[in-house]
Amino acid sequence: MTEVLLTNYNLFRQCHIVSPWEERLAVEKRKGTAFASPVGRQIQKLIGTDARNADHLIEGYLGGYGRIVTALGDDLDYVLVVYQASLNQTRYGMLVM
């Protein structure tokens, strides 16, 4: 899987992960990262790799579950709020947000 990142080419889909003209730019200046998942963008902030590469690795290693994680998109914040609310509800017997 790491060889795919080194070559920047998705062999299954027969396309580049990061477009060749963006590959030479600094990660912060790549406009295509705006189309990556929020999870990928957070990983980009943490370790400095392109968010699309992070999405590709997540989907490649986790399969269907990885696609679910990256497909949550902006709903990830909502899912976390609902999860936290459910924890609070079970702890205190009522919904606390």
C-alpha cells in the first residue's frame, strides 16, 4: 500500500491520487485537499501529508469501514455530538449537552 503513495497512482482506479500538477506544490497550497474528507484533513494537519493520501490509506486498509469513515464527511461532528450526548444520558439519566 505504501508503494501506491510513493508512485502517487491508484492501480485499481487507474488514476493519480494527487494530481501531477499539484504534487509539486507544498501541501498547504494544494487546492484539491478541500475535496478530501474531514478525517483526511485532520490527518493532514497532524502529520503534514496530503489529505487525499490519508483518505486513500484509510479506505485501502480498512476497506468498507474506511469508506464509511471517510464518507461521513461533515456529519462526523454531528455523530460525535450525538455519541457524547448518549454517553451523558446514560451517565446521568438525562440528556445533557
